[in-house]
Amino acid sequence: MRIRNATLEDAAAIVSLTAQLGYMSNDTEVRRLHTILLQRDDHAVFVAEEPDGAVIGWVHVFAARRLFVPMFAELGGLVVDEERRGWGVGCALLAEAERWAAENSCAMLRIRSNVLRGSAHQFYERMGYRVAKSQLVFEKSLVPHEARKYGKSVRSSG
């Protein structure tokens, strides 16, 4: 297994792996977002690949800046192919994210994980992470067509 920087050609594999967690996207959207992230030095995406070049996992890490705390790194996502979990792929990807964070002046790496992902929580704890806090996440769509998609009415600004 080899860990390397993700490229735009990895979009299909990233979409396929992400779908295993129930998040649906498409190659075009992943390529568009990855193109944006490739231009930024405060984000990194790495993939794990087998000797034959098959992508079996990915991790996204970025520097997070807040007005009131020192800069830290945050995991944007970590996915390992369900057939290869328990093989050390996640450990290698997380270690690469930690290495990137340290090299980019981040003294801490923060991970947010859905409360339903118990096995992921156990993995992070085995890797030395601890629960720091619990919180709610609030969202509001600011795109009119998204509001319609979720059955909400959209008031025109006429």
C-alpha cells in the first residue's frame, strides 16, 4: 500500500468510496471541488492505493482558523474501502493527515464524527484521540433550489 497526494483522476474512486458511507456525489462535483482545493495550501487530500493502483481509501485534512483559538487541523473526511477495513489503511491515512498538520504549524488535529459511526469512534480512540465535546450542527440552505429540494417554500425578493 502507498499513500500519495490525490489527483483529479482519483475522483471516481473517491465518489465510490464515499458512497459506501451513504454520501452521494458524482465525479464532476468531486473534480470541481478537488480543483479548488488543489489551489489552496491549507487543504490536502491523500489516497491509499494498492500496488496495482486501485484506490482503497482517502483522507482530507485542512487548516482551520478561528478568531479565538490558535490554528488547528481538521479532518474533512476519512474513508477506507469496506473490504479493507482493519488492514491498517485508516491508520496510514490518519498518520499522513497528522504529518501534514504538523508540517503546516497545526498543534492539534480535530475530528468530527457522526454519532452513529461507533466503529469509527473506536478507531479514533485506538489512534489516541479523545472525545473533547459534543455539539449540535445547525444548517440553513442559502441556495433557493436547495430549499425547494427539501420541501421548503422560497419567498421571492420582488
